[in-house]
Amino acid sequence: MIPQAKTPPTAGKTLQKFLLYLILINFMLMGLYILYMDGLGLATNMLLSALLILYNLLLCRLVCLRARRAGDGYIIYPVVGVSIALCTLILYRFIISP
């Protein structure tokens, strides 16, 4: 018998790993935003909020395109959770306690 050569990882696995790293970066960005939110000025705070909203919208779109199978639900929940937390923070920062 001839031993089979190892096959390189497929593009799907690489894309899945890249998506998981983007989700981790989303958590880190959100943590940094929470940490430095009080020390920022209004214009900087609005700019960072807009950029985080844009990043989360793009990430949600990418996750919805990627998580088509029934077993990929674990990818959706962290992104939706961080998006809800971001909405709550923006509501608190700009509406409730100006």
C-alpha cells in the first residue's frame, strides 16, 4: 500500500478560522471601547460608535453568509450578543446619561 499524502487545509476551514478571529477581535474592540468610553470626547465617542456599528454590521452579514449549516449556530450567538451590548452602551452613553 502506498501511504496517502496529507492534504492541505481547505479554503473553508481557513475561512472559518478567519471568521473566528474576527469575532475575537470584535470582543477586544468592544472591551477597549467600554474601558475608554468615559475619557473620550463627544466627537471621538461618536466616531468610534459609528465605526463599531459598521464593523458589527459587516460581521453580522459575514456570519449570516457563513453559518448556513445547522451546526454553525455557535458562530451567530457571540456576534449577536456583542451587537446587543453595543446598542445598550450607545443608548446609555448618548440618550440616558448625556
